Amino acid sequence: MTDAAEPMIRAVDLRKSFVSKQGTVEAVKGISVEVRRGESFGFLGPNGAGKSSTMRMVAAVSPITSGELRILGMDPAKDGPGIRARIGVCPQEDTLDTELNVADNLYVYGRYFGLPRADVRTRVEELLEFVQLTEKAKAKVEDLSGGMKRRLTIARSLINRPDMLLLDEPTTGLDPQARHVVWDRLFRLKQQGVTIVLTTHYMDEAEQLCDRLVVMDKGLIVAEGSPLELIRAWSTREVAELRFGVGEHEALAAKVADLAERVEVLPDRLLLYTSDGEETLAKVHERGLAPAVSLVRRSTLEDVFLRLTGRTLVD
Amino acid sequence: MATTDTATGTTPSSAPRSPLAGAVRMADYWATVYRRTWKGSVISSFVTPLLYIVAMGVFLGGFIQDDPAKLEGATSYLAFVAPGMLAAQAMTVVFGEVTYPVMSMIKWQRTFYGMIASPLNIADVVLAHLGFVLFRVGTVCAVFTLVMAPFGVFESWWGVLLSFPVQLLIGLAFAAPLYAITAAMRSESGFSLIFRLGMIPLFLFSGAFFPISNLGPVMEWLARLTPLWHGVDLTRMLVLGTVDWSTAAIHVVYLVTCAVVGYLLAVRTLEKRLID
Ligand SMILES: Nc1ncnc2c1ncn2[C@@H]1O[C@H](COP(=O)(O)OP(=O)(O)OP(=O)(O)O)[C@@H](O)[C@H]1O
Ligand SMILES: [Mg+2]
């Protein structure tokens, strides 16, 4: 058993390389993180940042290349099965048995954990209820929508009452409504005190669900903190977005540069980072500039990411 | 309630102590799969072999009146071919179970990845799957043997009883190495080759339908190297009551070796493929 002081995850200079005929890919280039009990922790980053590679090492299904990794106080190289017995994993790609029905998928999976039949049966019912799939219990997985499959995978990852839940992009590919259903369920788990570790490339997901997160890019951690801390540290309170005609943004940036703490030029808009967006916008108009569209919003993690990497998260 | 407090859970989940203990945890999975698929396999598993026996053993065999010495001690062609077909059937079941279904688990449905994200290891999952294949071989061979009994082709009742575990051994001797081969295959296009150049020649030329001495010295020597010939010969000497124990021991050792080496290779191949 882990003692209370031991973090759920402790990684020091963790690295992962994939060697193939095409050469070596360094997916994770030395990251250090600690996740504490009861916390919900996020890895935010664009495609190829190394999020899944990290999650698979943490899930004790992929050996580390170098560095140090302890999960629930155990070494995944030695105690892989012991670790996997106590965590729940929702991988990026579903690995459900599409030929079995919904309830059977949960039931057989519960048995892999060495749980008695009767326990698993009650657990399956509770979980179906929890992810709102009770009516679909006898449906084949093939016939479920993407959002339902995702919820089923989440239910499956909870079958062993895990100490820690790992979710690799829990809502990627879902429509907004389905995403909100998943968020709601994860939020309940978080309230129950479940340690949740998730990856995402949606900044709103990270903001909603994570107490603390790291921003990853190209295998490295570029920033760490709570969503609010990160926004405070790396962005301004507000952002004024200006849209002009195609191709005009680069040239116009110089004309407004002094109105904001920082200006970012995107292909389709200018972002003016400022403490008071409305005031900045007024000044832009005073200069005789007339953007086709303008709006003022609060800074988000998207802005943090842009600041840190010069790129947008979702491309 | 989806609480994670282990104190409220009844029995905590755990890592299995051995591959066998891990494999036992998958019994319910394979039972569920079987409940769903057995109907589809009834014809190929139970009816087809009987059609073979009737056509080849009874009708074709009616033309074959040979000296029992040339039929390896069988009193009729039917008595000669029945144990051969039994062993060949054990092999055929395996080829069906350890090709497409295995590739589906590792490539198409990727359920293997889900299984090894639980406390189970690859060795456990492979062992459980082999166990299921043995169950399939066992049911098919049991039905086959029961149906053959009234034809009066079995000389030795204890030989018939012993031939049942031998069929399981034949199944394992094919299933384990074939698991390793499938585990290494990138696409299903190789399967037709495995069936046409592997299973069918084995089926036809391993002494199930005619004594391999008919093949000529070179081919006979080749036939003696195949696992199916060992299985056929062992089965036949048991059910005809013509056991030569030292030869039988060689057959058993050969088949056990195929099974063990195949299993170890299968696990290693899958570890390389699935864990990166
Ligand atoms: N099994 C593998 N073999 C070879 N290269 C790999 C493997 N898995 C990942 N990579 C490479 O490692 C890098 C990081 O990939 P990873 O899947 O960890 O990123 P990610 O942050 O999860 O991205 P995404 O948002 O697309 O899921 C990528 O360049 C990827 O191509
Ligand atoms: Mg990923």
C-alpha cells in the first residue's frame, strides 16, 4: 500500500524514444511531474507533443527509456500488473470488444482484475447508471455512437474502483453535447476525490477539469501551474481580437503595437493582449482603423500556449 | 456510486500470481464469446467432419479391400481413416481459431491492448486463448468420437479414452506455434498461404487418409517430420489397440515440444509487437 505522502505519480527526467527502421523518435525528452492524491492533473499540448507516450508509460503498458518513474509508489518495470490493478485507463483509441454487448464488455473486464462475479455484476449496473447507458446494456458496442463508446470506455476504466484514473483525450472527436456529458461525469468523479490525470488539446477542457496542468510541446514541459496561474503568468487579463481583410494583418500589427502589452498576428486575426480590452478597442477605432469584426474576451490557456510556443493548439 | 475509496470496495483488485491464474480470469470472456459464436461454428465443427467420414470412410472405403498389414493394423479402411480424420480435425479447428481471430485481437479490434491494460500480462492472455482453443478442439473431437463409436471402428476402449487428451495435445502443438506466426504477421493476406500451403497439404499427406509408406522414401521422411503425422500415428495406435509405447513416447515428446516452444515464441513475439 502507498503511504499518504507518496505522490500518485512521480516522474523525474522521464524520457521515451521509439526506435524503428525509419530512425529514432524522441517522443518525451525529459519531463518531471508530480501528481498528488485527489488532484486532477492535465497534460495540455498539440498533436505529437508526447502526451500519449507519457500516459502509456504511466499506465505501465510502455517501458520508460530513461529517467525515473514511480506510480502509486511502485516501479512500473517491476510491478506493472500491481499498478495496473489499481488504476483505470481510458486510452486515446477505444479498445472495446465491438462484438460483445455493452454490459458484457464491462463484466468480462471486471473479471480480469480478479474481482468476484457477484461484485462485478453490481458494479456493472452502478457504472451503466453512472454513464447513462443502462438502456443500452444489451446493445452491441458496434451500434453505439462515438460519445456512448467513450462513456463506456470510461465506465470500463472505473470497474476496479481505481485509485487513479488516466484519460487520454477523453472527448476528442465528440460533438459539443457529448463532450459536456463526459465533462459532467468526470466532474462528479473529481468531486468524489478520484485522482484524475488527463490529456487534452482542448484548452476549455483543461480549464474546466484540471486543478493543475502542464503545457507540453515537442516532448517537453513548457509551463506548469493551475489554469489561473498560467494565465496570470503568461497572458494578460483580456484580449481584443481584430479581424481585417485577408493579408492585411501583418501590416496593421505595427500600427497598433503600442496599444497593447503584446500583439500576436494570426493568419485570420490580430490578438491584442491588454488589461482592459474595451479601452484598447476604443483606441484602435480612434486611429481610424475599422476591423471587420472585433471582440473582447478573457485570456485562456490557448493564449498561454500561443505565447509559449508561437503556435495555436488545435490546428 | 463510482467511488474509488478502496475501503468501500469488497474485494480489492489484484495482479494474478501466475499466467495460469491470469488465464482463469479470462474464462468468463471466452465463455461470453462462445455463447455468441457457437451456433455459427456448429456446421463446420460437427457436421462437416461427419460428412467426410461417411463419404470417405464408408462409401469410398467400401472399395478399398486391402491387407490389414498395409493399413497399419486396421481391419477396414474405415477403421484406418477414422483416427486419422479425428487427428486432422483437431488440427483444422485450430487453424480456424488461431488465424483471423488472433489478428482481430491485435490489429482490427485491438482488444488485446485493452486486455493488457488490466493486470493481465501477455502470457496470461495467450494462455487463456489457447485454453479456449483446446475447449473447441475438445468439444469437436468428443462429438466426432461419439458418432464414430457405433461404426465399430474402435478396438480399444481405453485407447479411445486416451486418444482424447492426445487430441488436445495435437491442438496445442498446432495452436501455440501458429499463434506465434499470426502474432508476427502484419496483414491477413498471409493466411490464405497458410491455409493452402500449410493446412491442406498437412491434412492430405500426413497419413490421415493413407499410410505414408505409399509416399515414397523422400516424401515419407518429410511426412514424419510434420506434427500432424505424429498426432495421427499416436491416435491410430491408441484406438486400434496397437500401441508401441516407445514410439508413442516420441510422439508425445515431439508434440509437447511444439506446444511449449510455440507458446514461448508467441508470448515473445507479442511482447515485441504490443509493448513499445
Ligand atoms: N509507437 C510509436 N512508434 C513510433 N513513434 C511513435 C509511437 N508512438 C508515438 N510516436 C511518436 O512520438 C511522438 C509523440 O506522440 P504521442 O502520441 O505521444 O503524442 P500526443 O501528444 O499524444 O499526440 P496526439 O494529440 O496526436 O495524440 C510523435 O511524433 C509520434 O509520431
Ligand atoms: Mg495522443
